[in-house]
Amino acid sequence: MSSVTTATATAHPAAEAAGTAKVEIRAVHKHFGALHVLRGIDLDVRAGEVTVVLGPSGSGKSTLLRTINHLEKVDSGTVSVDGTLVGYRRSGNKLYELRERDILKQRTRIGFVFQNFHLFPHLTVLENIVEAPVSALKRPRGDAEAAARKLLMRVGLADKAEAYPKQLSGGQQQRVAIARALALEPGLLLFDEPTSALDPELVGEVLDVIKDLAASGTTMIVVTHEIGFAREVADTVVFMDEGRILEQGPPAEVLDAPRHERTRAFLSKVL
């Protein structure tokens, strides 16, 4: 970045309905030491649409997701959600990093579902879902619990409210993680290979929940190797390799008639 100091965040547009954020990524670069992980990423995600990101391991897919909610700071370029810069504010030609509390506030509008669930093992399912709305959004616990029970019903786990994560299957834990992300009513949901840690027979139950969210018009960016899911659900498929987007377009275009040889080689191994 051209300049890094701390600054106060401008208010996030409250008029945006939950689940309908738009994303604009411009010229994003990211290094880890000498490794150039993201090499000038440009990507637009329209409000209410699903973008599926494909690519081989090490292509930068997960790092790209983590820059969208500032879990990873970009070295250059910008990420905007609903027209608001994530992690920074602009003054003239310089970008100034926001204070941590303001970054955390921005993240309440960007739900993140990790591949390894990240549930609190000492909390019940209900407590896992309620914790963030109560602590981050200062919602009354009774209201948060009522909303959490509705979310558990939505993901098919209404009877697991008092269970602990260790008492659940991997698929059930991931569905709880999705409900937890939804509890903050985010404008955007990010999924980082949400089925990669699951036994094959449990993959479908998680994908079904994500499909339901897609049908409801939730804006989502999903990193996955599930090609069938991408074909069925995605509005846009993005193929990444070596830190670059090689091609993007509708599923029928990218999956059935890829223009780039690297995309064709990748798909020949996974289809």
C-alpha cells in the first residue's frame, strides 16, 4: 500500500439488504515473502449472484477470499463491498488502513465459512450461533437465540441446539458454521472449500444448504472443487492458476467450452 496508518471507518451502507452485496476487486497483488500469490486480480461479483472459483491447489483461491474480508492485507490494489473499501479508506491518492475495531465492524457484513468449521468446542450449537450477534452487534440474547433457532431449522438442525460440536458429524458441523455466518445477516458469504474436510457421503447435505442460499438470492463467492455444484448453481465460474484469473464466464462457457488450454487441462482431470 502507498501509505498505512489507522483511520476511522465510514459507515457501511445500511440500505443494502442482507445477502445482496456487490464486490469489486481491482488490481490486487499479494506476496508471502518472495512468493507472488495474487498477480493483479480484477473481479466483479454482482449483487445476489453466485461466483464459483476453481483452480489447482496453490493457485491463490483461498488467499483471494481472505483479502475480501481483510484477513489478508493486500500489497496493492483494492477490494470494495457495496462501494466501500474493505480495510482501508482513501484520502487523495493514498490508502490508510482502518483501525482494527472498524475492520471487525466491516467483517460483520462479510460472512466466512471455512473448510474446517472453526466452531467453539466448549459452546453448544446454539451458543456458537448466538455469540457473534450478541458480542459484535449487541443484540439482546433472547432475540439472538430466537433468530438462531430459525437458522438451525433452515439448515436442518433444529434438534441439535443443545449439542456440542464433538457430538456432530462433519457435515452437521459445517451446517452449523453456515448458520453462524448467517446470524450476522451479512451482505456477502464467502465459502473456502466448504466440503473438502468432509467424508464423501456428507458432502451433499452441505451443498444442499448452499444451493438453498443461492436460490434465495444470497451473494456468494465459493471456492470449491465440486464441478457439478458449479455447473448447477454458479452465475459465474472463475478459473485461477498461479495467482491469475485465466478466464471467467457462465458455467456453460467455462466448463463446457473453455478457451484457455490450462483450464481445459484442469477440467480434464477433475470431470
